Amino acid sequence: MQDKGEQTTSITTRQKGELLGKQELVSRSVVKNLIRAAIEGMENSYAPYSHFNVGAALLTKNQKIYNGCNIENASYTPTNCAERTALFKAVSEGDRDFAAIAVVGGKDGMLTDYCPPCGVCRQAIREFVDPTTFLVILAKSENDYMLYFLEELLPMGFGPEHM
């Protein structure tokens, strides 16, 4: 959503305060809280090689938020994305029912563009969510964000029901 009240992209046009997700769990105020939490998560990013800092905030269906940041490694392969950091924290603490995730990121911590999850993160999230209702929030600020359902970012994703 842009500062002037016009939307860049959204699921559907909504009035102030209306719910945004199909699961009727994520309101505009929750979206803004998640974006703030993702920005806070980005502050802990460890990105000495790429200098591209990423933060994520994962919302459970019980309204608990798990922050994550990207954590790089000199050999690159063990590097972990912010989205998976938040997801793994939540799962390791017993939470497995998720409603939404906000993702922010940028070179040297400057939020200049939207930062979509990589394919690995999309697939890792898919393991635990219904892609038709799970909301992905890509943000440059609390007032400048785009909303997607995971199924839009990961069409024909492979999930537990395929096993």
C-alpha cells in the first residue's frame, strides 16, 4: 500500500481496518506490526559477504510472532535466509500453524525495493501452510507493501499431501 492510499498490488481492494487474508486473521494493523517486526529482525542480520540484510516476521495462527534474519557463512552453502530462520525457530518451539510472513531486505540494510523469499524458503514454508490462505507480505516500509498468497509465489508447490 502506498502513502497516498493507492495500492501497488493487493489481493483485493479493502477499506481501512478490513481483514486482508482469506483466513480472516490478518488485518492492516497486524500487517504493519509484522513489517515492524521484520525490520527489527533485519537489525540482527549477519551479512558480511553480500552486505544484503534481510529480516522476516512469521505470524502463527495464535498471533505469536517469530523474527528471523539472514545469517551468512564464509563457505556460502551453510548460509540461512531470514524466512527459514523464523520458520525454524517457530517449529523448534512447537508452533506449526502459520498465517502470514513479512519480509524486508536491502543492500547495507537500506529498504529500497521489495525482497521476495527465495525458492528454498518458499518451499520450506509450504511444508507447514495452506498455500491458498498463507499471506506473504513484501515491504519497503509500513506503508509501502505488497501482499500475495503463497500459491501465487509458488505455483504447484509440493507439500505433505503429495506424499
